[in-house]
Amino acid sequence: MAVSIGLRNNLLPIGFAIHNEDRYSESWSYHIIAERLIAYKYGRISEVQVENIEKNLNTIISQFEGMKKDLLFILSGNEEQEI
């Protein structure tokens, strides 16, 4: 539980959490990056490196979320046309 909370709040630099919000449910997905976990365990990753990695991951995640919204919009339009 501590790891999931750390990943959700960007407090643990070993991976990231993605908040999935669907029409019917809400959940979290977690991705732990082996290299970051090893570096974190042995103290070989600096805070600046972690911040840069997190910024890049946040950019990627936001782009994927945008694509997901676009896809859901397109799919909902196709459902309306079929009815």
C-alpha cells in the first residue's frame, strides 16, 4: 500500500501511477521501472534525474490521456451513427 501511495503522489522515484477513469469505474495502474528501482535502492539516481524523468513521463502520460479522450469521442460518434 505504501508503494502505491508513493507512486500516486509522485513521492517514490521508482516508477509511476496512472489514474484510469472510465464511465463506469475508476482504478489505478502502476508501472515500476527496474532500472529506477535498482538505482533508488543503491542511491545512484539524483533528484535532478528523477525530476527530469518524471517531467518526461508526465508529458507522455498527458499525451496518451489526450489520445484516449479523442478515441473515446470517435468511438462514441460511431455508436450514435449505428443506432
